[in-house]
Amino acid sequence: MEDKVMESHFLEIIKQVGEDSNREGLIKTPSRASKAMHFLTQGYAQDAGAILQSAVFKEDYSEMVLVKDIELYSLCEHHMLPFYGKAHIAYIPNGKIVGLSKIPRVVDVFARRLQVQERLTDQILKCIDKTLKPLGVAVVIEASHMCMMMRGVQKQNSMTTTSAFTGIFQKVETRNEFLNLINR
């Protein structure tokens, strides 16, 4: 469904920056921008816990399960500019495992919202911890922020890393095993 209100706001932005909104290349831009914004924020309409719950299986496995290098794309809530990078997520099952594809889906649910990287890291951790009740969860996100690259300090090669740990990952040995695995 087209969102005429959002389209009208994008049309006004085009005019406010000094462009001719009737120029051939811009005529459909308000509609395209509206559709893009709906796609980039679709996480508000999704339930990450329900996604995990849809593929939980009983299993006695009790060693680390790691899914690393999960691509993520999000919008900074301060400037509405993209940030992008990789998430590395591990958990140690406590009688239940989850289908591996559900972990990247959880990342997408929270990334497809207006975000800050710190909250994104925490939301992923808490969702997995609450839903699976594992012995521990570890999340590390490494991302580049266009708001730092295109404007402001204009630092092209900066990378922001955030981390969060629960349960057994708060022990140095387990945390170090996780960190060593993601740095291979």
C-alpha cells in the first residue's frame, strides 16, 4: 500500500533542499523513498521472540553455538543515515537449540528500526536470552556509521564495536573462547 502522507513529506524535503520536484529523475522519488523507508523500518511490525520460538528444538547439546559475520544494515536514529556491519552471536544451549537461520532474522528485526548500535546489541542479546533461556549469550557488533563518514567528523575508516554478554559468557574463559572464534 502506498503511503501518501509519507510521500508528501518526501516531496516537501525535495523542494526544501532546492530541487525541482518536477524534474524527470525526481518525479517518482517521493514514492520510492516512502517504500524504501517502510522497508528499512519494517522491524517495528515484527516480533523477534516469535521468530525464535518458531524453530526451537529440544537438544542436549551444551557447547557454544556461534553464528558470525551476520550482515546488518540499520538507520541511525540521530541522523537517519545508514550504519552497516556485522554481528557475531553465540549462545550455550540449556536443553534447547534454535534453527540457525532465526538468529540472523532476529538481527534484521531489530536492525530494521531507527537505532543506535548500543541498543541494537542489547536488544538482540535480551531477545535470545529471554526466548531460549540458554546458559549464556554473547553479542558483538562491528559497524561503520555513515553519519560519521559523510558528515560531522568525516572519518572514513572508523569502526564502532559494541558487545554484551550474559550468563556463562561473563566468565573470562568462555568470553575469550568466543572472542578468539570471531577473530579467526
